Amino acid sequence: MFRSMPKSSVPTYHSFLSVGLNRKQMGWFALVAVFLILRVACAEGGIVEEIYSFTGVHTSYAPLLLADDGNFYGTTMDSGRYGEGTIFKMTPDGTLTTWVSFNKTNGAWPRGGLIQASDGNFYGTTLSGGTGDDGTVFRVTTNGVLTTLVSFDFTNGGFPYGELMQASDGNLYGTTSSGGGSGANGTVFRLTTNGVLTTLVSFNSINGASPMAGLVEGGNGELYGTTSEGGVYDHGTLFKLTTTGVLTTLVSCNLTNGARPTAGLTRGMDGNFYGTMTTDAKGNGTVFKMAPDGALSTLVSLDAEQGVLPFGGLVQAGDGLLYGTTSGAGHDFGGVFKITTNGVFTSLAFFSGTNGATPFASLVQGADGDLYGTTSSGGGIGYEATVFKITTNGNLTSLAFLNDPNGYHPGAGLLLASDGNLYGTTLGGGTIGRGTVFKIAKDRSLTTLVAFDLYNDGQMSEGSLMQAMDGNLYGTTSSGGTNLGGTVFKMTMNGALSTLASFSGTNGARPQGSLVEGSDGTLYGTTYAGGTNNNGTVFKITTNGILTPLVLFDNNNGSSPMAGLVQGDDGNLYGITTGGGTNWGGTVFKMTTNGVLTTLVSFSSTNGNYPMAPLVKGSDGFLYGTTEMGGVYNRGTIFRISTNGVFTSLLSFDGNNGAYPRGGLVQGKDGNFYGTTSGDEAGHTGTVFRMTPSGALTTLFFFDFNTGSGPVGELVQGQDGSFYGACDEGGTGQAGNIYRLIPPPEIRAASNASGGGLTLTWNTVVGQAYQLQYQTDLNQAEWNNLGSVITATNLTATVSDAPGLGAQKFYRVVQLP
């Protein structure tokens, strides 16, 4: 729960003074008092609660582990519930489950993979986090209980990159890339399974530096490994080490024989060791063989056609061949290769970007004989890391996208549907990486209803959903569909989705706004592009999918509408264009249901520029809206317009009270308007504000990245009186969130002319606790409670007080946590 205070630290209070007046005078005073105290705002800001946080795109640099239970286990360096990385489990068919989320205290950024030790538990390292933020070693039981065994303190090492290994003596061995010794060049350590750590070697640069991989045990019981730097030529080394810490440098890399080995060694069936050098004299990298005594042979010097920069190591499959990955070249996104132990090289597959890109890790052979691995990026809209499998003859299959299966980066505001649940969309994530439709129940649980798939459903739903009179939900996607120009879809509340239309360009393209249902039962919307001039369109569509373009914007009458429409009391539809018009700053227009368009306003910078959000119809019959820029300070505006085009600028944002509103307004049950901005001058990542119909604005909450960033769409008021919204980024999971705003109460008072008493009323949120307090002198520090705590059961609370004749009292309402 987050609480925000308005920037002004000096609250405004109104006093209620009872004096000895006759009845006629008292009646006059009561009227004046009511006038003076109307809508007195509390000094404190709103409370924002994070309901759900999306974890977003995962990056994986680690190999998979095939565990005893037949599942694969791996790590991601980022995302997760706390944004510090995860451990995931994947079935052989690609069903992915986030198993552990690191929280920095127990570790952060796991760079290496896992091992399963002889006790059945999993062991691994994190690059950061722990007590000193220098990395950790952890153990995870088979039911997912994590224990931090070691928090590195830099003197005993820091920032471990590689996997652990369990030697024949039962101990665990690993490396740290830094720390240890005076040069902080990294270490080799031994660890018992209950967490007793012994530093065996502190590298001194001459014998190596910055080991970034795990170790492997040779047939002689000694351990073999690599350092990515140091050695005679400072291009890295290959070494061996006894379990008591006696180190021997076997090879100093010199560019000619390769350089920068970042992966560990693989002990082959023939007793030799095989590995990769990330680069060489040509900058491409090599594959090599090394005898136990250090005799090195370069098997292949890679070129751009084969793939370059092999950051991962090799695995020897059951067929005796070695398999590995390259992170670059080939087709620019890296690939998978196989090589015989005498150097016959074959490229098996190249990544395309959409099925993955830039693999950094080694492969593992599954029980089915196929090879499994990860890419660090490339899949889906957000270029998520992927898990793939490849047959030994090169048949490549993407199994999973390493992202939040519930999606990430909400693209629009929420819909409060007739069932009392909230519905929304995300721009990325889901099982296919193309975004989702989700539902949030009253208990705050989130259910993914739809995972968009580009060609059938579309992708990137940027407008809020709407519920039509038939009970179904309707929305748009700005991309994908049959013609890749976006779609209109219908969805039942249990997630059965049907594509009603795919935009082709001539009938519109890239719809970004919400739909609105007209009084005639037809749905109306806009497209950002397409039409004759590619300036966007207004269209109508029946609920069974018959689409008709109504307006083709030509820039003179507007261009690039980014928002949906609203129907006025006169039956006409009203909307905005983000560009075009007389002054190129966008327009407000009116349109009949058969497509006759009238431009009401062309924005001209002083009255605003670039409206991006839909208009909202106020209870007074006026239309209210926002512009992202323009106004007195060029940081956006709020305006009011009548249905016949009388325009009034209500507010220019100045940066202190927010800036660049991209979402629209919603009128609350208290008659005020609520909305958001995308930032301010103090570096906040957005604000929530309240505005009276006359334009008096109060900033209720200032976002920072941890509480949310870039609020999108419009707020929606729930049945409990609070407001719900979405942020595109930030939050505890760093990839957007859903939040609830509890607005601060506004005290309204009426006096009893005959008795001198006061009735104090304020707006509430159901379930929220409030305490009414008073003072007789504002110079006093302490406030006195008036009555007991009130827990709201409806949308208003009322308390009566009798100040007494000649008494002066100041009142405030405190929202309790």
C-alpha cells in the first residue's frame, strides 16, 4: 500500500464559528457557512494499492537441467515477482511454471544454471543479492523451498556466473568472477551441502582472472576450468586444480589459439576436454580440444556463415558428437551446430529472431534424444527469451517463451463488467508472447482468458474492452489478424474469442482505441492508420462482423485518431484525432451515425496539442477531454467542449501538478473528474489527479517506478467507490501493474440554523476506515478524535457535531491504513 501527499505542505482548513445571533441572523449565517464550506478537501493524498504486478520479459543465459523427475529446470536473470530473477520448471512438452522468485535478500540475477546433487536437492548461484549484494549460493528442495547457503562478502569472492558441480568427494565446487585476494580477480571455492565454504584459489591475473563458468572433474580426480581473462596474454586461461587448491595453468590463450573462454569444459568419452573460445584473432571464436595434460588443438575457427561468438559450452550427445550454440552471425541471430571430435563441423539451424535469438548457454540432451536449450532473447513482441528443442538432424521447435504467462505491459485501462470483475489486456506475454486478455476477480486473483496468437486473434490490444448489450466483451488489436492490420474481436466472459474483422489497410489499420455501442446496437470505432490517405478512419461494425468505413480522414479534417468515440445525448458520436486539422495539432469532431463529420475544434498549441484519449460525457452535458501537450506550459491540458463546439480550456499542466496526460477522464460518483498524467517535473513516473467540473485540480498520488510507471487508459470506479487503473511499466514486478486508488475524502458540511450544530459528510470507499478529528487552534500539534473510527459500508459517511455558541473548530478526516 502506498500513500501520497500533495506537494503543498500547507493544508487549507475552514472554520465553523457559532456566535450569539438571533434566529434571523443565525439563518443568514447558516447559508453563508454552507457556501463557505462546500467541498472542503482534506490535506492528505490518495492511497494506492497494487492489486497485481506483471513480471514481464525474462532473460536467460543459463543452460537447462534435466532433473530426475523428467522435467527441465532453468533460471532467468530478471523479472519474477520481485524483478530479481526466477527459477522455472518446464515439462518436456513446454509447459512452463515459475518455481522460485528471487527477492534480492535471498539472491538476485541467477546467471548460471542448476545442478541436482546426490541428495536430490538443486543447487545454484546468483550473481548479486544476499547480505552484501555480492551474490549467493543457494539450495532448493524438490518442492521449491529455497535456502541461502552462502552470501559472498567479496573477500571470499563475489559475483558468481557459472554453475556448481558436485565432485566424487561429495562436495560442491564453483567459481566467482570477482573478489578474493588483493586483485579481486575471482576465486575457486569448495562448499559442503550444508553451506561450509572454503576458498581454494584466489586468482592473481597471471594465473587467470574472471572465471565465468563452472568446473568439470577429470578422470584423475582433478578439476578443470577456464578463466575469461588473465594469463600471460590476458586473453584467458585453461587450468586444472586439485581439490585441496593446488592450481596449474595449462593454457594461456593468445588469440591465435582463441581467447576469452566464458564457458566451461566438457569431458568427452575419450577422456579429452572440449570447449569454445568466444573470440580469436578474427573475432569469431573457436571450438577446441584439450588433452588432460593441456595439449590444445583448435578443431574449428568459426566464420560468419557457420555462426560466431560461442558463449556457451559443448555437450556430447549419445551419438558421440558435440553440440553447441553460437550467439551471432549465421542469420544474425545465432544458431546451433554439431561437430565431431576430430573437427567436422555442421550447422544445424539458425534462429530467425521470432523463434529466438542470441543463445548464450550450453545445450542438454533430453530423454527423447533431442537437445534442449535457451535463447537470451528474440521471441514474441517483447523479444523474450525462449526455450527450444532441436533434433540431432536440425529440426528446431520453440517450446516456450520465458515471460509472464499472464502477460505484461498493460496497454489500456480496465473494464468493470456486469459480473463485478475487472477485465483488461496486456501488450506482451502470454503463452505465445503476443499479449493477453485477463480477468481480475473481487478477491484480486488474476485469470488469463486469452493469449493472442498474431495471425488468428491479432496482437497488441491497446484500447480498453467494452461490454455490449448482448453481454459479450468487444475490443480491438492494433496488429495481426489475416492482413496484419489489426482486428476487431468478440469475447465471452469465460474467454471464448472470435475475430469479427481483420483490417486490410483500405478499410483502416491499427485500431488503438476502444469501441462504443451506439443506441442503434452497432459498434463504432476508429483506426489510427489506413483508409484512402492512410490518415485513419472511423468505422462501424455489427456484432456479427459486418464492417463499414464511415469516415476516411484526409489530414484537413484530422489524422491518426488514437482513441474511441462517445455518443452524445443528441445521438451523434464525438471523438478526437491526434494529428491533422487546421493547425496540425489534432481535432475534436462530431459525426452522425451515417458518417457525416463536422470538425468542432482544431488544436493550436495554446489550447492544447495532440489529444490521445477519448472524450467523456459529463453529467452537465458537456464533453471533457485531455491533450498530451500544448497549453500554457506545453505539458498538456484539460478542456471542456459543448456539443455545438463551444470550447473552454480548464487547466494547463505545469509540470508540478503533473505533465503529459495520455489517458482520459472519468467522472466519479462525487461529481469530480479523475485522471492520470504520465509524469511531472520532479521525476515521478506518473500522477493521479482529481478535478472539479470548473477545473480546480488536486494531485492525489505521485508514482515512482516501484509503485508503477506510465499509467495508461482511463480509470474506472468500482462498486466500492475506489478507482482502478493500470500502469504500462514499473510496479514490484517491473512490467506494469494493476492498482486501486482510494481517493482522499472531501468534507462537506451543513449547519443547523436553529441549534448551531453541524452535519459533516464526506465521500468514502467501502471497507476503508476513517477517523474524524478536530482542533480549536491550528497552532496546536495534536488533533482530537471526534467519535470512534468509522469503517465505511457505503459511499458516504456522516457525523454530527455541536461546536457550541462562540466556539471555533477545525475539522479533518484521516484515512487509516
